[in-house]
Amino acid sequence: MTETFYDVLRRQGITRRSFLKFCSLTATSLGLGSAAAPQIAHALETKPRTPVLWLHGLECTCCSESFIRSAHPLTKDVVLSMLSLDYDDTLMAAAGHQAEAILDEIRTKYKGNYILAVEGNPPLNEDGMFAIQGGRPFIEKLRETAADCKAIISWGSCASWGCVQAAKPNPTRATPVHKVITDKPIIKVPGCPPIAEVMTAVVTYMLTFEKLPELDRMGRPKMFYGQRIHDKCYRRPHFDAGQFAEAWDDEGSRKGYCLYKMGCKGPTTYNACSTVRWNEGVSFPIQSGHGCIGCSEDGFWDKGSFYDRVTDIKQFGIEANADKVGATAAGVVGAAVAAHAAVTALARARSKSGIDIKQGQEER
Amino acid sequence: MLAQQDAHEAERNARLVKAVYVYEAPLRLWHWVNALAITVLAITGYFIGKPLPSIAGDTSAQYVMGWIRFLHFAAAYIFAIGFLGRIYWALVGNHHARQIFILPIFNRNWWGEVLYELRWYLFLVKEPNKYVGHNPMAQLMMFLFFTVGAVYMILTGFALYGEGLGAGSWADHMFGWVIWVLGGNSLQVHNMHRLGMWVTLCFIIVHIYAAIREDIMSRQSLISTMVSGWRMFKD
């Protein structure tokens, strides 16, 4: 297993020309400039492949579905081989004991040198009974493989935050990877699913530079999650101008006005949808006329409706948003103040009239 | 002659009023600038969350949300810098300037007076006490709803502002952690910041009512004190 990525590519009939095209495209999509293209080519020609184990916990496989649709044909055809994807129970040909044996083999042979990619998350309730693979709980498999890995990639919102299966009341206690594995570097690539090109670019970056991409406070690669959808949205001028779609299919909505009032979560969502877009850069939700639902944000299922801007706050045990709670509180305070003022005025009038009579008597 | 009449009336009915200089000029100036900033912040903030009806026409000719946000941020800077100035004044000003920052919570007597004031507001006592500065109840409310509230609004507000300036900006460096501490979901911090606006509104209602009521009912001046700086005692 000492062959390089380049060897693998050539073996699979990819021309050098196509290979170099891929390198320059990757350099561009990583925002590295043209000078980095030869560096990427050199790395791929000389470095041995890093094994990747791709585990699936509680999930819907939308991350894998997204990943295999990575825009550039070469990315789809090549990265899967480049990765030396040695284990992925959805994609691999092997099954059963044969498949599980690969896990042990990689763990011992590449101790501390393989990357663990986790799609989905482990459910912890009932000793992990809600996700059984090969006859035992997924959480055990995750702990074992994570023990000897170099780094973990948390694919998608499930592995990064918990996503739908961790939404309240979270019956299986689905738990994001970083809350279970605490002693390994973890790169979160959230999204439901993440953008295909973001996934392949993160992997390529790690293979090329042999280090993790720079992460933000939340553990996401800065290069793709450094800005909000809103910051690069092509409808932003309509936001600044105060031009909004007020209802679905109204005049503003047809004119492509900002979807803020329709509950677009672009201003609070960190992702690259408005720059990289989806399906070979064809479109993204806002471009298709629907607001962003904030799928790459922590707990987005539990933070109120997709169609409200000022969303409901569930912490109060009632379904009400900040405005309803606030206006009610202000109303109560206002009424209390009015009542207090009335009582004060009455009490004062009563005592005042008493004083006046007294004074009048004194004057007489 | 009218003047003579007035002098006559004054001679008959006037009483001596004692006055103490409480609020120094910088503090009074801060109070009114701050009040204006909060008003602008609350109104523009409301419309940032629930924008005004759309205006049709050439997009490049409109900048409604842009201006609303600009006013909000400009007022926020005035509010925050004013608050820093107020802290400075608490250090160099007279001892009344420190009242809203430090509560004498270990003073049993003070708590007793808080209760006394509460009973006064509940119509259980006939006569309020006289205070040169805030009464203890007012001081407690000021601290909880203004001082703590202002810190909360500045922290959450500038954290959200840092999102617009972008990762690596000064606001992100200084306040970005607030979003992380509050759970990492920006939408939730927006909601919490908005809730803070409503809490402030409740405070303003009580604050203005109490000031007017005490000006009439208590034994000292309230509203004019924040204009002239002098606290007058009526008896």
C-alpha cells in the first residue's frame, strides 16, 4: 500500500492533463491561487495515500449522497480513489465479517495515521441499542476506531450538532461526535447535507497540507464557514434597500426580493451556499425562491419555524416569540403602573381634601 | 402690582426648601444622551427584526434597511461608549455616581430600607424616607435592569455586530465568544437580544412612572434633579 495518489489515478486511466486540470480546480476552489496548483500536483504525486474510514451512525446518508455528486467529474471519480477509502459500509463491495475485518486491519497497520470520517451520530440511550452494526452498538465501533485515528471529520449536521434525531425530545439521546470523543482533533463540516465541493475540498486540503484546515470557534473550517449566507447573498441589495417578499408568490417574491420576512435564516447561518452553490454551482435555496432554513446551524430543528424571522422561544415552555413575550410583559407592567397610579391618585385625593379642609378651618 | 401680589403670597405660603447638589453635569448629560440612544436603539432594533413594508422601485435608489441598521449601530456606539464614560465617572465623580454600580448587599440596614420602600410603593406606609441619591429600592432596580441589562445588551449586541463585520474583526475578537457561550446559535442570540429590548421597555415604563410619582408624592424632587443636578427637599 505504498502507491501514491498519482499512481492510482494513472492506473485508473486518468490522463496527466486531466490530473493537472483537477489540481488547478482544487487550488481555485480552496481559494489558494494558481501558484498552489503545482504544489497540489506534487503532493499527490509523492505522498502515499492516507486511509480513511467512513463510519455511519444514526443518519439518512444524505452526506454520502451529496459527496458522490461532487461537481467536477474528476472529483467524483478521483477523490473516492484518492482517499484510499478503505471502509464505507454504504459504498464498499465487501460485506459482513470481511468488511469489519478491514477496520481492525487499518487500525493496527496505520495506527495514529488514518482519518476517521463520521456520518451521523451515536445514540447513547439504552446502551446505544438504537444503532446496531455488525451485532453491536455503533458507539463501541466509534470509540474503538477513534482511539487510534489521526483526526476526525464530522460529516454533516448529525455528526456536528445532532440534527433531526437529536431534536427535542431526542428519544434515542443521539449525541454529536465531539461530545463522545473528546481527545482527538475534530473538524465539523455541518450542513444537511454539506455542500459536495466543501466535503471534497476539506479532504483534499488535509491530504495536501497534512494538517487540519484552520477552524473557527465552533470547530468548522473557516474557509467555508467563515461567513454567513447573508454576507454573500445575491439578494442582499434588496435587503439593504428594504425590499422584501411579503408573501409567497407576491410581486416582491416574483421580482426576487429578499426573503428575510419569509423567515430566511441566511443572516444567522454560516455556510458557503451563496458562494459555492449546489449541483455544479447551478443554484441554492434562496436562488430557487425559498429562504435558507439554517440547516448547518446547531439545533436548527428546535429554534422555531423556518418561516419566521423572530422565531419562537421554547425555553419558556410556551410557544411564543420574543415579541409576544416582551409585549405581554410590557402590557402587564403598563397595566400595573396605571393601576398603581390610579390608587396613588385616589389615596392622595382623599388625604389632600382632608388637608385642605383643615387649612381652610385654620384660615377661618 | 402683580409682583407685589406675588411677594405677598410668597410671604404667606412659602416654605424653606433645602437643596443638595447630587448629579454633576457629566452625569446628567450622560443620562439624557443615553435615554436618546436607547430610544433610537429600541425603535430601529424593532424594525431590524420586523422590517417596514417593502418599497418598490429601483433597488439602488433605496437604502431603508441600510439606514435603519446604520442608526442602530451608531446609537449602539454612543450607548456603549457612554456606558464606559459612565463607569469612568463612577470612579472620579461624587459618591452618588457609584450607586448604580455597587449595591451594599451586606448592609442589613440597607435591605431593611429596600423593604421599607417596597411597603411605601404598596401603600402600606404613609410617609416615604428622604434620600439624597437613589432610594434603596430604586438603586436595586437600577442595578438589575440598567447596569446588568446594559452589559447584557452591549455583549450580545456587539457579538451580533461582529458577525456582520466578519470573522477576525475587532468585534468578533472581543465579543464573538458571547455567541459561543450562549450555545453557538446566532439566531438564538438575535432572539435573546430582542428580548432584552422588551425588558428595557418594561424598565423604562417603571422608571418614568416612578420618577413622576416620586416627584409628586415623595418628600424630594426627582425629575428636575436630573436636569439641574439639585435635589430639593420639600419638608
